[in-house]
Amino acid sequence: MRLERAVDAYLRHISIERGLSEHTVAAYRRDLAGYVDWLADRGVDDIEGVTTQLVSDFTAEQAAADPPPAATSIARLQSSIRGLHRFLTREGVAAEDPTGRLRPPKTPLRLPKALSIGDVERLLDGAGPAPADAAPGDLIGVRDRALLELLYATGGRVSEIVQLDVDDLSHGDVLRVRGKGAKERMVPVGSYARAAVDAYLTRARPELSRRGRATPRAFLGARGAPLSRQSAWLVIQQAAERAGLTAHVSPHTLRHSFATHLLQGGADVRVVQELLGHASVATTQIYTHVTVDALRDVYLTSHPRAR
């Protein structure tokens, strides 16, 4: 099979059968396009012509680029290539997997940056007024407050929250979230977020909906169209500016804060794994390093013989 056809088949597989997001599929497409072009320059345009040495040479050349890419970028590139060849071997298209002995680069442990509880409250206030204080015509403020309250209350990815339908918010104190790979999970919603969402659905969304075409999406823009990931990111940036937060704040910052605050409050890491929708507890355990660091700081400042 020619490489272009093989890549197309693999991308259809991860998009349709595995249900990966458009963003993830687009990243794989970019990685594999560069890989196929590099092989073509060396006279290889068929799957059977790909060898372990060629794969190794390609990744080594990418890692030696100037300026050098981050280790995480090389790891993702290797993941794209490995996924392609494993798929082709599993489907019987290729006799052997040339990436079997490929070793990913070691990536440094980067601890997620979480806001303090006080900073989260300031951020929420910067997004919009609490439901009881909202002015009748402040549609966007009511929406933005509901959006940020929900992000922090559930630890949801911004892509998961902006894709919610109104029906997903109709389960009382739990939220149905569709995560990576189209996997659904039920996440509890606290009283503050519930009140903010209810205020948005009753006071703001009906008017926003009248401004655009009918859509089941819960969160709408000023013209009635579904709110995009980019618009949600901008909402958070503007809220952070109004709150006077100097640290970089992104949608994922609220997800990190959600997990960190739960663990600091005594939640079991397995419970946090389920709430975040992580496939492996190893992904969640990075947050335990954050809480251990916090414990160490308290110990050093509080124990009379710690220093």
C-alpha cells in the first residue's frame, strides 16, 4: 500500500472508530505529512519500504533541528508514527512494525500550575456577577460566570464544556460529559455552578438563542451561534485581566486547579481520575506531586525543627 493511502486509512480509523477530536486528528495529519514527504525524498513511497533505520533516522533528524524542538514535540511525533505502523500491522497491511524498537525521548516532569482557591474566586468574579447580583440585561456576564463556574466545578476540558447540549445540563446535580474517544462520564456539579448554570439557562440563553439559528448547544455566543473553544479561551483571559491575575490563566488552569484542590481536600486519586476522565491513573498522579510540594512547604514553615 502506498504511504498516502495508508495515512488516510489510519486517520479515518482514529477519527471514526476511536473518536479522537478534530484537533488531535489534525495534529496527527501534520506529523504524518512531514514523515511521508521525508520518506518520499529518499525514494520510499510504499509501506513495505519503511525500515526501522529509516524511522530512527527521521526522528533523529527532527530532534537535531535548529532551533531544537521540545522533547514533548518529538514524543508526539513518534506517537503519530508508531500509531500508524501499529495500525497497519494489526490490519495485516504490513508484515512488520518498524517502530517496535523505537524509544520515545524522556520528557521532563512538568507540574501543572494551579490557582489558589482565593484566585479562583477572583477569577469567577471577574467573569461575571453571581446569579443573585446579575443585572437583568447582562446576558454575556451571566453566560461567562456559568461557563467558568462549570469548568472549575467539573474539571472538564474546555472542548467538553463548549460541546455540551442543553439536555446534558438537565440531570440535576450531575453533568453528562463526553470526553476523549467519545467516552461519557457523569460528574457531580456543586451548588454554586448549578445556580450559575440555571441563571444562564433561564435569563440569558433564551435571548441569545433568538439571535441565531436554533441549536441544542448550551453555551452560545453574542449572535446566537455555538460558543467556540477560542471564544471560551478569550472569556477566561478577559476574566483574569479583570481579576488582576498576573499569572498565565488558560482553560486548563481551571482543570488543574479542580484536581489539585480535590486532592488537597482529601479526595482519593482514583476518584479524581474518574472525574477528569483520565484513561490511566498515572496521568492523574502528577497532581499528587503538587500536593506533596504544598505539604513540604507547610512543614518547613510550621515545624520548629524543620530548618
